[in-house]
Amino acid sequence: MQSLLNDNMVLLTLFGAFAILVLTAFVVSTYFNKIKHSKADGVLTDDSWDGIKEFKNDLPIGWAASFLCVIIWGLWYIFVGYPLNAYSQIGEYNREVDNHNNQFQSKWASLSQSELTTMGDNIFQVQCSQCHGFDKTGINGKAADLSVWGRVDHIVKVILEGSEGMNYTGVSMIPIEMSKDNARDVANFVMNSLSEAKIPASADSIARGKELYLNNCVACHGEDGKGLMPGFAPDLTTYGTHKFLQEVLKRGKNGHIGKMPSFEYAKFSEFQEKALNDFILSDN
């Protein structure tokens, strides 16, 4: 009982209940007295129903005061009191997750590259392998083949086959009619010149890819690859990095056979996202 009385919300609730009881008792007793002692006199309205008229009574002061107090309390409750400044289970859960992630990140911040990839492998097997397979190949087309995701080959595949998209306002990307060699040139330009991944490629291929990109891709992705406008198309400058993976996990992914849901509920830390991205890009 003592612990309950130390909770501000419990005290506020008890106070509100007591105030309501007192107010109710006062109003009931007031009107009982009026019923006993009031007389049928006063100014009548002009309206009549079968010879029956009603009195022009002023708004009861007690009712008006109670109504005003309820409005004031409601505004306080919404903007000052609960839930903005009070305890909630959701808030407690989010704080616990944030504290755990901070402790986790500081504990494992000095992992080697192989250890980081192993961590990403463990996350992948728990969260992703059900659809993408233990070997990342997508279980015979059930889901995207992540063994080529984040690489030049995947961009070539998207150019030639299109993509259902990640719920951007530009909707899905349709296939672009060009040869596979030209698609590879575009992919080389994107991964070398636009993406932070900076994957090496020949200068000739990059130059051809830039010209093809400007003729076929800028309408959605813009010249700088960041998208014509925010939220319209994927930011290609992050493709192949954990930042692009963050967007996939946040938005979910439409596929040709179904939809991958958002993984925001999992509350991955950025460190875990880097580990998962490293495993996907690894040859393991």
C-alpha cells in the first residue's frame, strides 16, 4: 500500500475520485433541497407544448463550475500530466531497450572484422534466414537473393528486372530496356561514383555508365543519386552500406511474391545493423 501511495498517478486518481464523490454529494443534496422547498414560480418561455411551458432557468452555477473544471483538468491531463510526464509501460520498455543497446554497443565496440561478421551471421540466422535461407540465396526465389545484394550484380538485376520498391512515393521501378553490359556499366558508375561503398571499376565502364545513368535514371534518383526529392526514391549514395540496410529494415520491402515487413519492432542498434550488413556482403 505504501508503494502505491508513492506513485503520483495513483495519488492523482484517488484525489480525483474523492473530489467527484464530494461534488456528487453536494449537487445531489442541493437539488434534493430544491425539490423539497421550491415553488412553481418564475418566468416562462414563449414555447408551449399542449399547454405546458418551461421556466427560463439560468444555467446552474454548480453545473457550470463543474463543467469548466473538467475542461481545465482535461487540458492539463493531455498537455502537462499523463502520459507526457508520467510512467508508462511503453516508455519503460523503450528505456530498457535503449539502455541494453548502449551497454551492448560499448561492450562489443572493439570486435575484429571476423567477429563482427560472425555477429551479423547470428542475427541473420535468427531474423532473416526463414525467408532468405541460411545461405542468403532466397530459398529458390521465395525472397530476394542477398548473396548478390549490395553489389554491382544486384543493381544489374534491378535495372533489367525492375523492383517492387520500399514504399517510396515513386512506387515501384519498372525494368529498363538495355543490354546486360550497359546495365553493368550503370551499376559500376553507381557503386564507384555515387555510393559511399566506392567499389573499383574501369574508367571506361564508369564513363559509359554515367552517360546511361543521366539518360535513364535521373528522373527518379537525381543526378547525385539521392533521389529526386526526399522520400521519392531510394538514396543510391548509401547503397552497399549499412545505411541502406537501415532503410530496408525501417520501410520493409515489396517483392514479387509478397512483402517483407518493417523490422522497426526489433529495435536493432546501429552496431547490429553494421554487423548484419557486413555478413550479407561477406562471402560466408
